[in-house]
Amino acid sequence: QERTLAMKNKLNRDFYRYVLPSMVSMLLSGFYSMVDGVFVGNAVGSQALAAINLVYPVQACMNATAFGLGVGGAVLMSKNLGQENYEEADRAMGSTISVLLIAAAALMGIFWLTKDLCIQALGATGAIADYAHDYISIIILCGFLPVLGNGITPLIRNQGKTIEATMFMSSGLITNIILDYVFVFRMNLGLTGAALATVIAQGVVAAFNLSYLFRNYRNVFTWDGLKISFSRLKAMVRIGISPFGQTLIPSVIIVFTNWQCIRYGGDDALAVFSLLSYVLASVQLLLQGVGDGIQPLLSFYYGAGKRHEIHYLFKKGIISSILISLITAVCVSVFRAEVVMLFGLEGHVASQAQPALVITACAFLMVGITRCISAYFYAVEKTNVSSLLVYIEPCLFFPIALYTLPLFFELNGVWLAYPAAQLALAALCIALYIRVEHRANRSESAAVGSFEINLRNDAVKE
């Protein structure tokens, strides 16, 4: 009993040591775009605010690629650490850095050549298109900075350096706030200033991340450490598909919703949804921080073959996600007027935004459940299940809700689509988790039974 209590105390300490900094780190990463939105909405206007939201999927694709590859490499590293294979853990770290550099160069080239086509496809026209071009051009030109900043952070966090990872992310956010004030408010650079503030801040994070790794893991920056093997790349991509989708899917949803906003409410609805997407993205990242926080521990104990510890940590993660989602939903609903005022929305647009915020807050509970369960599946390498959960929402649940509900509720149907899709996804998550765990328990019982039979047979022979 004393050993069990000591084990639980250790798991509790590790849980909070990983999860709290991870939540703060993910929330801070979401604040980058929100800070741009607050400054631009107040200094330039609602059309500029809509422009940032409209082209955000391009920026999110870079972030999602970086985060997916970073988490894939970090899970691989944690698994090897759990197996005490330290050399392979270092190689996984080095391969991740090399792959991130290659991915950054590829993304910058692709998006620069297609940026006008992307702006047009995303639905921007007139002044909004001009604003969008100013903003996204700078983001693309400096694309390697967010890729390195977002991709290396999981490597540092999975080594147990959660405080350092959070401090690096905080330094970037502080830089972004200061530069947004200087460039947007004082120098009147508009969206160009907001974009410059964002990429410089992400460059600060990337510089801190790289310098930390170079100081503490010098052997990773050798030819052998940075070399990419096909087996590691394959494992990294396979594991990273789910976190890539988790990060990118909100942007796909933004694209679909923007089209419906233009159809049912025009530019005013587009401005309202810009506000909703900022709030929703922050809550999503906060809840994703819970799943990403327990992921290194789950991967470590998965590599060590300790299922009891995995179940204990996952249970704490789910409970924490539910509590956080309920608290944030209540806060957003109660302070909806203040949230609208923060982004500088006024008049008819502000009156539309308040009830839309309450509708969106109804999705928070389901988001907490789905993010935690998905993180569990990719942490223990159930990649097929985690990928299904991530990609079924934008491919099936959300499009059905988004194009059906407005037929009955018009613009309110657009706001209701995301909570409805999340409800269906949460039900599927719970069902798949129960099924996978039931199979795992049956396999474990069968293995124990076989072991006991062999013991009895050996005793008879003796």
C-alpha cells in the first residue's frame, strides 16, 4: 500500500509538472494571432480583423506541419527514453530538427508561389483581399521561424524541461505584444506591422529553442545526430499525422465557416466569426495543452510497458479537461460583452457577436474530451484510431452540420454547426476508447491466464 501511495504521489507531481506548463505554452501560442487581432481590430477596423482570420489557414498549415513533426519526433524520443535507449533518443531529436528545416523550406516555396491563388480561394475580395495580401506575404517570407519555434518546443517539453519550454514561448508572446503596440499603434504600419511583430516574436522562440538544445545536447548537432533515416522519418510522420490534424483542422473549419458567413451574413458575419475563431482557438489550444502535457508521460510509460500508470494519468487528464472546459464556457458566456469590446466590435456587429459567443461556448466540453482522448491514442501509437478521430470531423461531421443547420436556422445555424459536430465526435471518441480498452484488457487477461497455465504445467512436470 505504501508503494502504491508513493507511485500515485509521483504520478501526481509529474502530471502537474508536465500539464500546467503545457497548457500555458499552448495558450500562449494561441495568443500570437489573438494579440494581432486585438491590436488590428482597434487600430485598423473590422475588415482588417476579418482579413487576418481569412488567411490564417495558411499560417496554421505551417504551424500544424511543425507541430505534427515535432510531436512525432518527441513521442519517438520519449518512447526510446522509456526503453533506456538513449542514443536512439538523441537520433530521434536530431532527425526532427533536420526534417523541420526541410519542411520549412518546402512550405515557404509552395505558399509564396500560390499566395494569390490561396487568398482568392479563401474568399477574400476588395479591401479585405488587399489587407490579407499585406499580412500573409510577410508570414510566408519568414516561414522558417514559426516552423522551428513550434516544432522544437515538443522536444524540449518531452525531456521534462516544461518550465523552460513555457518561458521560451512566453518571451515570444511578450515580444509580440510590445512590437504590435510599436508597429501597429505607434508607427501605423497596419497589418504589415502585425505580421512583422508575429514573425519576429516567433524568431525569438526559435532562437531560444535552438540555443538551449545546442548548449545541452551538443552531440545532436553532429552529422550522425542530424542524419535522417527512413525508419525514423516513417515513424515520425505516422505519429505526427494526428497532432498535425488537431492543429490544422480548426483552420479548415475556419475556411468552411467563412464561406457560409459570406453567404448568410456578408462582411458583418465574417467579422463576428473572426472574433469567435480567436476565442475558440485559445480554448482549443488550452485544452490541447492537457492532452499534450500528459502525452510525454503516456509515451514514456507505454515504452516501459506500465499500463496502470497510463490509465491513472489518462483519468486525471480527462477530469482536468472537463473541469477546464466547463470553467471557460461559463466565463465566456458571462463576460461576452467584455470580450466583444476587447476586439473593438461595435453596433450591429457587436450585437450579433454576443449570442454567437454563447453558442460557441457550448462546444467547449466536447472539445476537452476529444482532445484528451485523441492525445492518448497517438501517445500509445494507436495512430489509426487517432487519425480517424482527427480527420472525420472536417471530412464528415462538420460539413454536414455546417451545410444543413443554416437551412433551418440561417446565420445561427452557422454558429451551431461546430457544437453539433463536436457532440458527434465526442460520442465517437468515447465509444472507440471503450472498445480499444476492452480489447486490451481481454488480451492482458488472456496473457495472464496463459502464464498461469504454463506455471501449473511446469509444477506438474517437476
